[in-house]
Amino acid sequence: MNQDIRIVIIDDDQSIVEALTEMLELEDFRIQSFSDAEKALASLTRDSPVVLLSDVKMPKMDGLTLLSRIQLLDPELPILLMSGHGDIPMAIEAVRDGAYDFLEKPLNPKQLINQLSRATEKRRLVLENRALKQNLEQQSGLKEFIIGDSAAIKTIRQHILALAQANVDTIIYGETGSGKDVVARALHQFSQRSDRRFIAINCGGISESLIESELFGHEAGSFTGANKRHIGKIEAANGGTLFLDEIETMPMSVQIKLLRVLQDRTIERVGSTTSIPVSLTVIAASKDDLAQLGEEGRFRKDLFYRLNVASLTIPPLKDRPEDILPLFHHYARKAAEHFSRPLPELQSDVITHLLQHTWPGNVRELKNAADRFVLGISETSLASLKRNDDSVGCSYEERMDQFERQLLEQGLRAAQGQLHEAADLLDLSRKTLYRKMKKHQLDKQNFRSTEENGQI
């Protein structure tokens, strides 16, 4: 009953401490003792699972001073004071100042055990309520981080909170664009490591010749072009979280070295034999089944088992239609703020299109659609094409050409003729945008702002 809350006895008389410890341990209390109030106070935090039983008359710091300090630390931490002087005014003052009770020496065992049991139960309820409130606050914050109303997303939020506190290596599975990086950041943000660094590396975006140096770092002169020491991503993430995206693309030779890091929690920079201890949580993400890749010999089984302490799977957006509109609203609001544009009203035909679309690009595709919607270049509704009188009587190819030109014009106008920004808005490469502009004889200068063109 009393195993989770400790009784901290503070008394400079060792014989009293020993007698109280023996009596209370026989009653199943956990005991910790100090002969110095200052040392006892230094061992406590606001949420310490303790009840204090302290003498009043002690050298250095007496019981009443300890009481005032405890009130500053945590006014809900129960402290029972005991004194052999029968000082009634002192007892009244102590209880008025926040003491749980005042007991007179020699102590009545039955009264002491009864009061300590009540104080222990009070402390347990206080800590449980605090933990519940913190959990609710975290869940509320996580809803702003991981958006959606589907059962799958609600389950993922619950698992994130549990795994973030457990501080274990985790694999996140999901299709391209499903938000694996967002889940990884949430696992870091809601952990006790949130004040340390979150280091992300895309294993598929770095050449095989460079990934080892990027991960483990290198010493000056370790290879051609290594002019100075370079701290790798693993070392940079020490104390925090390392996120390895597209880990299925990691070369086998690097997988072996990563396995050693996970086993020993040490690294060696390229060109060095010195082991550097690291303490970090590793989160890996993959669009492929790593267990299946292991069976096929395309991923090391031992690395998979080492990483797979826990795993999360993000379903594709088409399998959770309840999340489409909340996500679209979220990204549309962010786009309106980013582009300093008013948030357009969602018409029924756009909503219908959003819900009927299969979203092969998942959340990433939806975010791009929200950006275009806010900028007025949304392809989620063909109403603008239908309103184009010039398209009446045209062939299918001619009408599609007109629609393409219209989209290009809207994108260039929104970007004020800046090709890089226009390409991002239209989700095109700059090369493709340039080619299509030549096809439709569009000149970027015609879309520059009047101020840029020297006009008023």
C-alpha cells in the first residue's frame, strides 16, 4: 500500500531515527533518513513522492525553517513536525503555516502511523492528479502537432506519448508524404529530450561515398578533401534524437557501423580510433517493410531487430478520409498566414473533390493543394475551366492546353514572376516550368510587380 511513497525522517538524534525506521518499516513504509535538514531539502524536487517527518529543534536549519522552504518548493508536500517541548503556540503556528500535523514527543505509535498513512494517500492523489493534468495538456498539445480525427491518428497520438516517455528506438512506417518526419519530431518534442537537438538525415539523399562521413564525422586528413575535422550527425545528436529517414536506402557497409553504435552507444570518426560515447534515441523511417527486406537480404536483420524496439505505422491518407478536411483547413490557414492572403471559403464542389481524391502523394500532396487553394491557383476544382467561354467547342487537347496556360499564369502572377517560387507553388521543376512557359509563350517579366518594373 505504501510502496510508492517514501517517508523521509529528518532528526539529528540517531537513536530516534533508528527507532522510527524500525517501527515504520514493520508497517510496510519505505524509509529514507537524514540528520541534516539542508541535505534532505537538497534531495527533493517539486514532484518527489515523499512525506516528511521532521524534528523541530535541529542545528543549522530547524523544522520551522524547513517548513517555510518546503512551502516554496511545493506547498502540497505533506510535512509532519515533531517536538518534545510541548509548545502549543508553536504547533498552532506550524499548522497555520502549512504543516500537515504537529506531533508531540514521545510519539504515540498508533497516531503516528495513522497520520502518516493519511499523508501518504494525500501525496499519492496529488501526484496522480498532476500526472493526469500533464498528460491531458500533452494530448492537447499533440493534437495541434498530429492533426486528424480518425481512429488511426488517435491511436498514433496515444503511442507517441507512451513512446516519447519510454525513450526507446523506434521505426516509423508509411508511404511517401504520409508525415513520418512529423511523427518523428513529435516523438522528440514530447520527450524529456525536447530541450536537446533533433538531428534529421535523409539516407536516400546522400551519396554512398558521403553518408559515412555525414553520420560518423571525420578527422582532418582522413581522406582527400577532408581539410578539417567534421562532427557527424550522430555525435551532433548526442543527448537528443537522431532521425534516419529512408533508412532502407542505407548502404550495407554503413548499416554495420550503425549497428555497432546502437549496441555500444559509442562512435569513431572516420580516420580516428578514439571511441566517443553518445547517448541518444534513434528514430528510423521507411516506406518499405524492413523485416521483409531483411528476409530478402536487402537490409541487415540484426540492425532491424536492434531498431525495432517499437514501431508505428501511418496509414495512407486515402484510408483515413476523416483526416482530409482537418488537415486541409490546417494547411490552408498556415498558407494564408505565410502568403499574407485572406483564407478563401471552401465551396461544396471543392470539398467534394477533396474527399473523392485518392491523394497518392498523401499529406504532402494535400499541403501543396492547400497552398494553391489559398493562392487562387487550385486545381481541386475545374469550375474555372467550365467558366472559360473560349473553351466551348474546342477539342479535349485544346481545352487542356487552355487550362494548363491558366494555371501557369496564376502561378507566375502569385509569385510575381519569380520562377523558383512559381515552380514550388505549381509543384514543377524549374526546367519543366521553363519548358511549359516557352510552349505557351509566357514571359516572366509580364508577371513582375509594377514596382519592380519601375512603374507606380
